[in-house]
Amino acid sequence: MGRRGSNIVLIGMPGVGKSTLGILLAKASQRAFVDTDVAVQTRSGRCLQDIVDQDGPEYLRRLEEQAIVALNCVNTVIATGGSTVYSEPAMHHLGADGWIVHLYLPLDLLRPRLADFQARGVVRQRDQSIDSLFAERLPLYRRFAETTVDCSFKTHEQVVVEIGDQLRRYGDLP
């Protein structure tokens, strides 16, 4: 990606805290906030799990890509759905005017957060385990991220500070 823009884009596994951290980061950096999962639900009039159950994961991915490519954000923190990284067009659109931050948690810390994995609207193959999904997505997160923040054993506030510190180091935050 390599571009610097006014947006901060959060990518990572379901359960890592993209939405919660996004709201806190938006407040701390005086930016607007957009959650792409909410954008998909608003555009479709359906919850994510209903879309996956009725139309399948590929259909949800298409809706997600359409919603993201339609975004025209400036000075915004964007929390993406965990599956956004499957879409090259979506990721390039987000990276065109944004700094892409991978929020990372190791699998052993992620598992307890995903107790509702089967009902979260997670884009995955039927009966795909969290372990398999993690192994499949991690290389994609690493590919698109301009920086990674390990969220292990940190409070939300500590993660927000670390993101801010990293972006300031590269001159992208005052």
C-alpha cells in the first residue's frame, strides 16, 4: 500500500476489537468513525449472519466489497469486517487514502472472545474452525497491513495509544 492518507483502516480477525478500538481511536484522533459491517447491514437491510445463512459467505463478501468501494471517507477511522482482506478492490480502495493497521491477537487469546463464533456472521466455509480461519487469513492481514499492533494483554486505551504512536512516528498524526 505505502500511501499515507487521512483515514485509519483497522483490519484483523473477528473478536480482536476493531469496532470498539475504532470508536476509541476516532475520539482520540478527532476523526469520524465507520464500521463496514454496519454499512453492509444498512445497505442490505439484513444482519450479517442472516446473509451468510441464506445466501452464503461469497454473497456476503460481494456485499462487503460493494459497500467498501462505495465509501468516500476523509479523516475517518474505518473498522472493517474480518473478511475484507479477501477483496483486492476493497483493500486497494481503503489503502488509497488510509493507513492500514492490522490488529493482531494470537489464536489462544482470540478463541475465548469468539465463543459465539457460529452466530457472529463470520465469513467462513461451513464448519470451518477458528484455527483454520486464522491460518487462512493471517497471511492476508500481513500482506495488506502497513503496520501491526499486537493487542495481547493490553487495554483498549493502550492499543489506541500504540496506534497513535506508530502513526506519529511516520508523520501521519499530529
